[in-house]
Amino acid sequence: MEILNAIVVFLNFVFIPAAAYGAQLALGALGVTLIYGILRFSNFAHGDTMAFGTAITILLTWGLQTIGISLGPLPTALLALPFAIALCAVALLATDRAVYRFYRRKKSDPIILVMASVGVMFVMNGVTRLLIGVDEIRFDDGARFVIDVRSFREWSGLSEGLALRSTQVITLVVAVLVVWALFWFLNKTRSGKAMRAYSDNEDLALLSGIDPERVVRLTWIIAAGLATIAGTMYGLDKAFKPFNYFQLLLPIFAAAIVGGLGSPVGAIAGGFIVAFSEVAVTYPWKRVAEYLGFDTGSAMLQLLSTEYKFAVSFVILIIVLLFRPTGLFRGKSV
Amino acid sequence: MATTRQAEASHPFRAPVIFAILVLLFVLEGTTSNALFTGSWNTSLAILNMGLISAVMALGLNMQWGYAGLFNSGVVGFIAIGGLAPVLISVAPVDGGWGAGGPRVMLALIVGLGTLALTALTWSRAPRNWRVPAILAVLIAGFFVYRWLFDHAVVAIEANQAAQYGNLGGLGLPVLLSWPVGALFAAAAAWGVGKVALGLRSDYLAIATLGIGEIIVAVLKNEEWLARGVKNVTGIPRPVPYEINLQQDPDFVQRAANWGMNSAELSGIWVKLCYAGLFGAVLILLIVLAELSLKSPWGRMMRAIRDNETAAEAMGKDVTGRHLQIFVIGSAVIGLAGAMMITHDGLMAPTQYNPLRYTFLIWVMVIVGGSGNNWGAALGGVLIWFLWIKAESWGPQLIGLLTSPLPAGAIKTHLLESAPHMRFIAMGTTLLLVLRFAPRGLVPEK
């Protein structure tokens, strides 16, 4: 019984939250890594792109709610999501046309593109503030729990309860679908193969007749989709606050680098590594240990306070840079 | 990068003309009162003082970006750690704060750093098969000793006069001494990051500094024993006289009367002029030093490395070593500016450290001013700061003017309310436009 309680506490406070967070980071890191693979720069505007896409989703959700459309037990935001992705993709394509294309044609240093992405970050941040303000917004509606604490206790007879929020399940299901679709696209379709070829060797891809502008446009559209989905899932699961999205930039970059920049599989693995480490290091393990029969006294068994969760991404980043700068899955190092 | 740097020679009067425009802007701010300017010398000088500090920050960043092409996205962290120095050096000691747990905290920090050093040593010395278990053992043991020492000391320090202090307190030394100390703090942090992230691909440094910036700010917000965290430290001593003392000084009141001003206004202006003198002196000194070093063999080597790393390396230059050097020096200058800023504010409030304002705005200053040119970076710093402050009042006025034909309603209210956010868009657009159409900035590198 005690060991079952320990497992329930672990699932409830560590495994489920970390899995949902890991899926969100993985989706974000996939966007960063794709842009890196095709366009060859680290996109500092990605966090604000996520915030921008989510802001559009929220506005559309409110619009749908006022005309009385909902998805029943599912959050209305899921219905708004495809339209938000389309709008976000238009915004990114316009940004590429206005900003990045010039440097691409000129074959500027990657660091100049990074700088340009800082300018884009400023503008997107301002536009998001203009659209929706800086306050925290909750926009999840529909059923809140798949399993709630009380019914789980009654069903299992354990003293610990297990809560599984619907947003967590939705995050995981959506992430699996998106990743499956992305890999199918990259591996099976002509356009996806063109993208991979372009990422592997630009000159060779050009020689074989691949249109680089088309590859770049596809990349931005996919990146818009990934960013909007990641942002909306994060917002549904926690809450929407533009500044938090800017701060997500660090764990997302850490995830992409841990996996190897430019490697989609690596980005997913990296997202979960960062998320599980972050939650495991900042969770007080006292209750789990007590159920397992250890007397911890007054110690909370918390390695780091939650305010320092960014330090975890940073340390993982440093370890990878020290020992394996190309990442676990051998990304690019150019 | 090389293509944008060796462009056509620019007009020799560019820097003086921009300087003249800046002077004109500040004079207008001080003298004319209309929709655009406040007509108060107090406001004008307040903007100038922060502008001078921003210029020092821009100068430090320019050393990293302009001399060496290093992308530092953690400027806010180096400003924040520099700003810690005035608190630790010049604030009066807290009664019983040091006795409560000071030595123990110091010991804990030494154990923490020692653990890291020992880990590095173990890694290089231990036999190959034993490496991973050995460093894990060192890390785990070190961590437990550290936490055991640290946690008890922190509880004791924070319990000491918790409402008013609850921190270690400072040393009570002159505040000017804290400026070089702030520079040292920032240099130490920069050395740590640079050691790891330099020598790899260029955007790794950008991402690693983004991390260290956020961590330093998080430490300042949460470690209450150090500098009271979000409870803020107030009353940091000043290197210049206090307004209230001036107003009570009969000579000063007499002088104000002679000039036909009231003593409250003149005292404010006087204090701000003192600050402007101090900050201006630091800025000029730094620019002169930077210019001299750029003309020296060392400066030529730095530019050679920046323009072609491979060629410089082939000539036997230690590229990573030089990069680390310039990264540390630039961060030290940024830390110095952080210490100056906290001295000027008289208040250390870690919640103000927002990366958009303290990292990326400084970037806009450097790019707009002219990367690689010290005078350009400094002028850009003052100019962008002036515009950033004024945009706060100009933005709503502009929106008010544009929306005046609109009927009152939800859209108009929303636009008016969100007008202050316009300055982010304005700054981003400025950065993008300069980067695209004048990549060498207002005052290009010679």
C-alpha cells in the first residue's frame, strides 16, 4: 500500500506535470531546431512568436465563445488553433519577406541573422502587448479533469489522490499527433525530403533543382504551426503571460542544443530531458521518501527552490557544451 | 561580417553633428515647455544621467560585439551583479547580521566553489574508467556539505531583524569604491561563462549568456540574506550632497535667491549636475582608454581576429584566449555601469531587471550608434535612452492625435491604453531598419 502511495505521489507531482511540460518544450524546440537546420541561425524571436500565436488563439477563442460555439468537454481554443496557426504563418512569412530574406540573399554571417531576430523579437513582443496586454490570462474551458483527486481516492482506496487534468492529456495527445505528422511529412513527402536535403547540404540541394525559397517558406509555415501549438498548449496547461513565454526561450534552446541543433529527434528528446530534470530537481521529495519508509526529519529533500528552475536548463546546457557540443544526436556545429 | 565593415569612408563631421543634435535635444527638454518637451532642467538632467550610464553600458557591449563579434545576450545579468557591489560595499553594516551566520555563509560558498574546482581536477586526473563515478561522488558529497553549511546560516541571517534588514549588510565603505568592485563581480561571472561557451559556435555564447543573465537576476530576487531580495535595499549612500542638506544651507539658499530660482529646484539641478560630472568623467576616461587600446598592437590584433578568425589563428594568435579576454573586459565595464546605476538610484530593486530593457535596449544603442566605434556606441546610448524615455509620453500623444477623429468607444480606449507598448515596436523597427540600411550605424567605425 505504502509503495503504491509513493508511486501515486510521484505520478501526480513529478511524472505527469513533467511529461506535459516536456511535450510543450519539445514542440518549441522542434521549431527552433527546424529554423536552425534550414535557415542556419538561432531564432531569438521564437518565444515571442509562441506568445504572438497564443494571443491570436485567445482572441479567436473569445470570439468563438461570444457567438456561442464550444467544443463541449474540450477547450474551445482547439477549434481556434488552426485559424491562429494560419494567421501566425502569414505573420512569419511577412517577417521573412521584410527582414530575413535580405540577409539570406547576402549570405550574411549567422550572428547578423540572430541580431535581426532580436529586432523581430522586440516588434513581436510589442504587437502581442498591443493585442492582448501584459496580464495573466486563463482561457481553458470545458472539462477540467479526466481523473480528479476525490474519485481516484474512492476508486483506489489509497490515501493519496491522483489528478489528471484534461489540458495535460490534450497536450500529450496533440504533441504525439503533431510529431507523427511532422515526421511523416519530413520522411515521406517530396517537400519534406527537399527540406531535409536542403538542411544537409545546401549547394547539393540547389544543384538538384530544389527551390530554396519554397523550402524556406515551408519552414516558416511549419515553425508557425509548432510555435502556436506549443504556446497554446503551455497557456492551456498553465496560464498565458507574455513574459513567461520570453523566459521559455532558455529551456527551449537548452532542449534543442542538448538534442543537437538541427536534429528533430534530438529536439524531442531534449525537451523531455530538460523538463524531467527541471521538475525532479525542484520537487520536494519528502512525501515520496516517507511512503518508502525513510524518515527525513525536517528536510524537504528539495535540491533547488522552484525560482531557480532556469538554472537547471542552464546547467544541462553547460554540461552538454562541455562534453558534447554537437548534442546527443549529433546536430550541426557549423 | 567583413562585407559590412570595410565600407566607404563616412563624413568626418558625422559624430560632431549627432553630438550637436543631442545637445540641442537636452537643451530643448530643459527650456521649452510644449507637447514634446517638459521644459524642466531637472527632467532633462535626470534623462542625461541615465543616458550617460547607458552610454557606459553600450561602451562595454561594443567592446564585445564591435571589437570581437561576440554576442552577449545576458547584459542584464552583468548589470545586476555589478549593482550588487554598492549594497555589499557601501551600505552600513547590519547589527548582528555578520555574527549570525556570515562566516558560515562564506565557508559554504568556498565549499561550493571548491567542489566545482575539485570536480574539474578529478575529471582531468582520474583514470578514464573511474572518471564519471569519481566526479559524481565529489559533486554529491560537496553538495550536501554545502547545503548543510548554507541553509542554517541563511536561516540565522534572515531571522536577524527580519522586518528591517534580514541580510548580511554592507561594509560601510565609500560608495565610489563599489564601482570597481562591481566591475570585478561582473568580470568574474563573465570569466565563468566565457570559459565554457567561447571557442564553440557563435550562437552558443548568446544562449549561454541568456541563461547566466536570468540566473543572476533570479539569485538577486531570491537570496534575501544577500541583498534582501524583492524586499529591496534602500538608502544606499551617495557620492554627492543630498538635496535636503543643500536646502538647509543658508549660503546655498542665498545663491539660489541671487540667481532668481527657488532653492528646492536649484538643489535638484545641482545634485544632478554633480552626478553628470561623475558619470561623464567615467565615460570619457573609458572612451579614451578604449581608443588608446584599439590603436595599440593589441587593438590591431583584436580587429584582425574579428575580421578573419582563421587567418589570425594561422598567424599564431590565440583566438579563444583573446575572445575570453575581451568578453571579461567588456562585462566588467557593463558591471561598472550597473554599480553606477544603483548608486544613482540609491535603491537596489531586482524586480526592475527586465531583459528587454537592460539587455536588448543596450543592443539597440550599440547597433544604432555604430558598432566598433566607441564614440558611436556612447552617442547611441544617450540618444536611444532619450528617445526611449520620451517615447513614453510621445507615444500616447501620437495615438491620441491619430484617434481623435474616432468616436469614443472600446477600440479607441484600447488603443489609448496600449499606446505605451508602442515603444517596443518602435525600438524593434529602429533596430531592424538600422541593421538593414545602415549596418555600420550613425557613427561608423573608421
